[in-house]
Amino acid sequence: MDTNQTPRPDDAAASLEQLRADCETLDRRTRAPGWLAPALALVGAGYVASPALTSEGNRSAVYLVGLIAVLVLLELARRETGRKDGSPGLRQWPMMGLLLLVVLLMFSVSLGLVALGHAAWVVVPALVAGASLFLGLRALARQASERLRG
């Protein structure tokens, strides 16, 4: 058996087509679902707006629903992509810390606005938190996808 056979053009074309299909599948599976960042941003904005939307004693139920919503969204994303993200990379920790800081800061501003009787203005910090989460989560997803590819 001769192992130095020259591949036929048909075999080479079929191999290239298979490789192209594999690359497309890998790209689709490593990309975060497009709905994930807006959905998580909406949950974060709801968390920031919660002081104006709930009474003092009813907030813990809202927080629990928010936490469950985040867990469900992450599970749906895992099922759609077929991959479970491991621990964040070293480059992603600062961005995650910054996003957490922005959300907590905007939540504090919301609490202050409600305490001062300006509950209608809570929409501003909620929008800031939601937009920050959306942009930050998209950047984190892009970094995670690049890390998996390369």
C-alpha cells in the first residue's frame, strides 16, 4: 500500500467543504446567543429600579425572582450553545468587577432617589445600569468567544 498517493481533486474539495462546515459549526457554537445580553441587562435594570417598584417588605421576593431569572437565562444559553462556560479568564475579571460596581452604584442612587421622594427619576440609573450591562456583557461574550477559538 502506497501512503504517498496524491489526493484526487474531488477528495480535496470534499475535505475543504467539510472543514468549512466544521468552522461554521464551531463559530455558531462558541458565540453567545444574541438574546442573552439584552435579557440579562433587562434583569439588571429591573434590579436597579426595584426600590421604586416595590414596597419595603416585598423587595426580597423581587430579588429572588431576579436571581432565578438570571439562572434560567444562563441555563437556556448553555442549552442553546451546548457549552458551559468555565471560570472567566484573567482579562474578564476586571470587566465583571466594573459591571458589578456600576450596578451596585446605580442601585444605591435608586435607593437615595426613592428616599428623597423622587421615585420617578429611578428610571435614569436603571437605564445607565442596563446599558452598561448590555455593552459590558457583549464585550465579555466577544472575549470569551475569542479565547475559545484561539
